[in-house]
Amino acid sequence: MEKKIHTTEEQVAYAKILDRGMKAGLLVLIFTFIVYFSGMLTPYLPVNDLSKYWGMPVHEYLERTGIHPGWAWLKMLNKGDFLNFIGIAFLAGVTMICYIAIIPILFKKKDTVYGVIAIIEVLVLALAASGILSVGGH
């Protein structure tokens, strides 16, 4: 006897957006890697120099390379090795897009508690991504 799985409207909406977002992000990663690998854009750090930095703690790596933490990479998108960050940032933001999409569904279904939790989740993710909060060793 096969067990029937019940999915809710918000689960389906979340899954569809997550699926499309993952595929779009993967395409962006593939495209930006091809741009990097082909040498169309000069990398910030020459490939031959990368092994010098592999074993360094993050703070030392950033100091020696002159790279600034946080969203400073946006100013470096003209460099092949930083162009890849677009896909990574997009994939990191897909979850927030999924939550934003299900909020109206939750309130329409009178799932107020889950709707508020989803709003809080979006706010926490946005705050974390903004760099306003600085927690941990980085």
C-alpha cells in the first residue's frame, strides 16, 4: 500500500521557486566560470599566485591581497574571479525570494503565525546579508 503524500499550496510555491532559482543560479555560475576560465576578464589574483594564499587565515588573506570584506566585491565585478560571486549571491538569496512568495499564501489561508514567522525569516536573512550585523570571527 502506497502512502499518499499531502503537499500544501505554500510548499508547492516554495518548491517551484526554489527549483527555478537553483537552475537559474547554476546557469549563472556556469556562464561566469566560462568567462573566468576563458580569460575574457583579467582575474584580480593571477591563477599562478593562488597557492600562496590557500593556507592563510581569512584576515591575513584579505590584508595581503587588498580585498575588502562584505559587499565590496560588487565593485570588483570587472575581474574574472569576482564575477563568479554573482551566482553565489543569487543562490544565497533564493530562499528569501521563496519566503516572500509564500507570505501572501499563508495570510490568505489565515495561517497568521506562519505568515509572521516567514516575515521575520525574510527580515533576518536580509539583515544578515546586509552586513549590518557582524557576528563571529570574520
